[in-house]
Amino acid sequence: MRAVIFDLDGTLIDSLPDVMKALNAVLEHNDRRPLSTSETRSMIGGGADVLLQNAFKATGSPLPHDNVISCVEAFTSHYLSDHTSENRLFDGVRSALKILSAQDTKLGVCTNKPQKMALSILKSLELDAHIPVCIGKGQLPYHKPDRRHYDEVVAALGVAVHQSLYVGDSETDVETARNAGVPLILVSHGYSKNPASMLGADRLIGHFSELPKVVDQLFAAMKCAAPKTGLV
């Protein structure tokens, strides 16, 4: 039995246009300038609260602690009201998920996107048929890069952590995989602050058509290493 766990934003889906639209709506309401695409891209990955805090710092004074919850709620409201208008799957995602599912690979999502948003997006893009488990930020008292977030997703799939690997796009995903002690595949099209090729992944892919083969290779390597490392 094996499992492949995915990050969501920047890995499976290009959500940048809709995130930026909701974020700029909140900034406008607070008399702040809008953020550019490049600015927004560099801030994605820590969840809505971190995104908003970074956005306020970039446009003026920091977001007061007492206003974080209300701003997150406003951001969530804007996002959920129109969150599927421009979200799209990265090329090759659906085919790769179908191939992995056909190989009896369990699939899950570990994301810092709020749970309600993440589930809604998976359903709207019809990914829920292949991905039965998704745990977003706020569902647990901890979140990425805390390995317990990752562990909970794997456990919900009924697989041991050492029988899993992670697919992501950012520095947060690198830290999550290292904390969990699992192999990491990074995609080159994501939202990392630095080029994905510089982040130290076990493997880097430029297109999702490469994923099934790379997954097979990594799991084969894990089996070969099992007598030395204790992996089974």
C-alpha cells in the first residue's frame, strides 16, 4: 500500500487569479493599494491569515492582531463567492491522478488553504473523485510545516507515513516533507519564492505527465533502502 499526498495551491491548481481578486478586495476595503500578481504569488503558502498579514505589511502598516479574524472572514467570503471563476488545474493533473488511482495509490491533500475553501475547490474541479482526504488549515490545531498535519492526512487514508511521499511547490512543502521524513517531489510551475530547482527536493518535475513514473521510481528506491533504514 502506498500514498501520494499533494499540496493544493501552486501544485495541483493555479489559484493565483482568484486569490489575488479576494485579497485585493479586502485591501481596498481597508484603503490599501492592490497587490500585483508577482507580489501575491510570493505570499501564497502560509494560509489566509499569513497572506493577509504579509499583504498589509507590503501596503502600509501591519494588520492589527485584533483585526486578523475579521479580515480572514472577509477574504474567505470574497473567495467563496467567486472562487471557481478562474481556478484551473495545471496541465496533466487529471490524467496523472487517474493513473495513480488505477495503480491503487491512495491520494490526499495537505494544504494551508482553509478547509472549506479547499473542499469546495476539489469538488468544483471534480478532483474529489480521486482525492478522498483533504485536510486544510483550521481543521486541526496545527498546520504545515508541522509534520502532524501531514501525518493526519496519511492516517486518514489508512497508510503508514513511511509508505507515502509528498508533492508540493514551495519552501513550506520542503520543510513539511523533511519534518515528516518522506521523499519530496516539487513541481517547477508553483509559487515558491525561489526557483524550485534550488529548494533541495528529491525529484523535480516540469509537467504532471512525469509524475506517475517518478512516483514509481521513488517508491522502488524506498523499498530497496528498507533493510538499511527500517522502511517497509
